[in-house]
Amino acid sequence: MLLYILKRVLSAISVVIVTLVASFALFFLAPTDPAGVICGPRCTPERLADIEASLDLNEPPINQIGAYMKGIVVGREYSSGGTVRECAAPCLGYSYTLGQPVTKLLGAALPVTISIVLGGAVVYLVVGILTGTIAAQVRGTSLDKLVVGSTLVVQSIPYFVFALLVALYATFLPDSGYHPFTDNPLTWASGLLAAWLCVGLTNAAAYTRYSRASMIEALGQDFVRTASSKGISRRRVVYRHGLRAGLTPVVTIFGIDLAFQLTGAIFTESIFNLPGLGQLTLRAFGQYDLPVLMGGVLIGSVVLVVMNLVVDIAYTFLDPRVRLG
């Protein structure tokens, strides 16, 4: 197990490094003038030189990438307004458009996105798995057809339309907004409730179908029939034996979904005015704020490889038939 985890961690680190280098080349080595765009139309030569020095644009490309990676590992120095500032590791640069270090900006936005995604995940996992398991047990009945039909209807509605309808007409829900969990957990939850319901209910439709299909297959396996023939109660057979095997493919989908939701919650954050990672990245794209975009890419790649690793390890605990390779 430890050897497998070590191999996967090294593989994950290599993926992150390749993604980082490719993104850096795409953003900073393109045939454009990043410093001029960041500086704006009223740019002075002094400010332009300051931005170029901060982004190492006057250095060879290999030195630029090396300085950026060094900042992530051990920190670095950057200039702002003629003043040299220390940037502790992991240093992701300085946003001239927002006037703050990128690490600070990401540190403020990431908890918002994590709160949205994890809260929504609780909703769609509980609703989806429970509903799918019930539908699998009554396969072919009117209740099963009603569940499948309802999921198709929900999935046919574009997410941004569903979220807009909730924002406009669900006036009985608390006003949306982000408040730190440490300040007041109840205020934190009430401000995210509408976002959680949107993320949760729209994804619950898909997870209901995933769970239903997995449970139908699991309940038809020999070990389930053997457990039933030994006189074990139907509830125990379904929820202790069948559900464990049926969850294996659902865990795979959930891990990948969670990673993409963490890096793609733009619609939810924009509609409900939540200052998360999606809004920050979208604003940075519009302002050509390259350090913030690079920071967003780094966060996204790390989340994706970590979730893939977690899913692979979780597989071995959920299904003994899976062996580490």
C-alpha cells in the first residue's frame, strides 16, 4: 500500500509540474505584452518596468519558470512600487490589478468554493444514493419509473437556468452570501443554503441514476443471493452487502465530479454573489491578471490529481476484489 501511494504521489507531482510548465508557457511566453496589458492605458515607464521585473519578463524563459517554481517551494522576493517585498512559500506572485499577493487572494476565495462544493456534495450524495438504492429495489414498478422520469426532467434543465430560477423565486430561502464558518456556523450555513440546494439537487439526479444502475448490478451478484439464502434480513443484505459493492463506481464518479466542481463553480458563485475561486479566476481572465490565472491553474491541477489518488485508494477499501497495481 505504501509503495503504491508513493508511486502515485510521484506521478501526481510530475503531472502538476508538466501542467504548470505548459500553463506558464501559454500565459507568459505568448507573443503578447503581459506587462503592458496589466499596466493599462495610463501606464508609466516606471510602473511598466516594475511589473516586468516582478514577473521576471526581462529574464530568459527558463529563468522565469525556474523563479516561479522556486517561489512555490522556498519563497521569493518581488517588487511593488519600487519596494522589494518578501513572499513566503508557497509564493504564487503578485496581482497588480488587485494590489495583493496571489496566495492571499486564493486563500480568501478557496474556502468559499470549498464550502459550496462540499455542502452541495452532502446533499446530492445523501439524496442520490438513497433514492437510487430504493429505486433499484423496486425496479420496474411505478415508483421506479417515477424516480427515473424525474431525474431525466431535472437533468434536462441547464444548470444556470435552474440556479437562476432558485435565485429569483425561492424567496423563502435566506439571503445568499458568504460568512466565515469560524465567525458564526449558522450564518455561514444560511448564506450558502440556496447554493447547496442548487448544486445538490441538480447533481442528485445523476447520482440517483448512477446508484440505481450500480445497485441493480450488485443485487444480482452471487454473494448477495448467498447472503439472502442464509436468512439475513433484506435490509441488511441491501445496505450492508449490496450497497458497499454498488458504491464503488459511484465513488469514482464522485471523486472526479468533486474535483471539477471545485475548479468550476463559476455559475454558482456568480448567480449567488459568492466571492469564490471561480469569480476570482473569471475576473483575472478579464483583466489579464496572469499571476492569479496561474495560481488558479495550479490549484485546479493539484485538486484533480489528489482526488484521483484518493479515489484509487478508496477503491481498495470499498471493494476487496480491487487490487493495487
